[in-house]
Amino acid sequence: MPSSLRLYSGYLLSSLLAVLLALPVASLLGAALVLGWEWWNLDSGPRLWRELPMLVLLVAFFAVAAGGLVALLFGAPLYALLAWKGWARWWSVALLALLPTLVVGWREPQSAGLYLLFGLGTALFTHLFHRHTRLGQLAWALAGAQRVAAPR
């Protein structure tokens, strides 16, 4: 296997791990933001506020179920390609999250905002976990390459 392909496969594995970490974090945070905003605008009693954590978990579960395959099959390989080429930046990752949202927005305009919120959160947390943890170094270790400097 050529060394560049081996390096890409290392990036692919490390980006898959980063996506697996980012999916639940972004889903929980996005669900808390959406439900918290909705309930903040309602005049709800204390009983509803006690149910908020369970509803956040439920919405986060459905967010992972709805977007998990897209993130793993579409987002992770494209993020690995961006990282491999040295093009993984905050803005490029945000654009990467925008692509599936445009497709969903074309088919279902009423839910495109939620897909953008959860997809953007997943993409940005993936970049955060890949770039600022040891997951990014995992790609170089798997490829057996010497890393001179971190890609910016």
C-alpha cells in the first residue's frame, strides 16, 4: 500500500473515532439548546422542568439516529480527506456540514434548521476532537510516518 494511501487510511480511522465522540456530545448539546430555548419561552411549571433532562436524552438519541449514518458515511471520509490534504479548518468543516443540510433543506425545508444545528455541531466537535486531542496524532502513528508539524 502506498504511503499516502496508508496515511489517508490513518486519517480515516482517526476521523471516524472523532465523529463517534462528537456525535453524542453535539446531539446532547443541540438537544439541550433547542429544548431549553423552547421551554424558556413557555410559561412552564416546575413539573416540566423536571422532565427536561429525559426529553434532552430522547431528542439527542433521535438526532444521533437521524444523522449518525450521514456523519459516519459522508462526514468522516470527507473530513479525513480535508485533514489529509491539510485543508481542515473551522470554516471548511462548517462548509462540509452545510452540504447535507442543503439536501435535507431542499427535501424538507421545515427541518433544515435542526439538521444544520446538529450537523454543524457534530462537524465542529469532530474538528475539535481530531485537531486538539491525540486522535489527530493517531493518523500519523497508524501510517508509520514522522510528523514534522501539525496541519493548520
